[in-house]
Amino acid sequence: MLTIRPETPADAAAICAVNTQAFGRDSEARLVELVRASAHFVPELSLVAVDGGAPVGHILFSGIVIRTAEKRIDALALAPMAVLPGWQGRGVGSALVRHGLEESVRLGHAIVVVVGHARYYPRFGFVPARPRGLDAPFPVPDPSFMVQTLRPGALDGVRGTVEYPPAFSAV
């Protein structure tokens, strides 16, 4: 039976393996390690999907900001989200996203940004970010740069650029 819970220190190696196997490279695993070691890490939002005691999926939401002309607005980045190849297509990723968004609301967060598959993330309420007034700090196709507001009005009148933690440019 699949359960989702926050990561523990004992999960670090398995989380690395899940990300490396899911993406076929170690960049995302290194990103998780760098975020985990930074002030942008939100321990309650580094979640593992576990079956039989072993992690089969992982999702990370980390602290970011949206810089406007007047202020900085706290937000979250959803990245990465990984599921072991043998578990893909079985709802693990969807369960991780849903649980992560629910926990984000519970913790009082208002905005989540994701760069991901334009046909996958809208099912969870993500919409294109540029029409909502946000710019990415790097080139990314408009359909892949998405945002979700977890609190009504959180982006009303906001025009700004998403700023990711240094860990994101280190990998």
C-alpha cells in the first residue's frame, strides 16, 4: 500500500536513487541535495511515496521568491518530481503532487511555480505563468512555465520575475 510522508534522513540515498533512475541522470538528485543543504529547504515539503518501506517516488517543493518592482513575494517551486520507472503510470506522481499541494496549503503557502510538462500539471490546477504576470529567469517555453495560486487573489496585480535559489543554477 502506497503512503506519502515527509522524507527522513534515512531516505536520502533512496531519494537520490529515485531521482537518478527516473531522469536517467544525476542532475535532479544533486539539485535535491543542494536544496536540502540550503535555507530554501522546506522539510515538510520533501515528500516520499513509499511502498513496502521503500521509497518509489519523491517530490520537492522549495522556497523561491517573485521579485516585483516594489517587493519580494514568497512562493514555492515544485521541482523535481520523480517516480521509479517501474512505478510510472500508476498514479504515484499524481498522488505526490496532490499531497504536496495540500501540505503547501496547510503550511500557509500561497503560490507554487513549476516548469514541467504542459499536459501533465494543468490537471492539478496549474496554468501558464506569463499571462498571470510572471517571467522566468531563464528561457523556457510558455506552456511549460506554470503557476498555481493556493490562496485566492495571491497573484492579483503581481508582475514580476521568479527567482530560484542558487542550487537551481548549480546543476
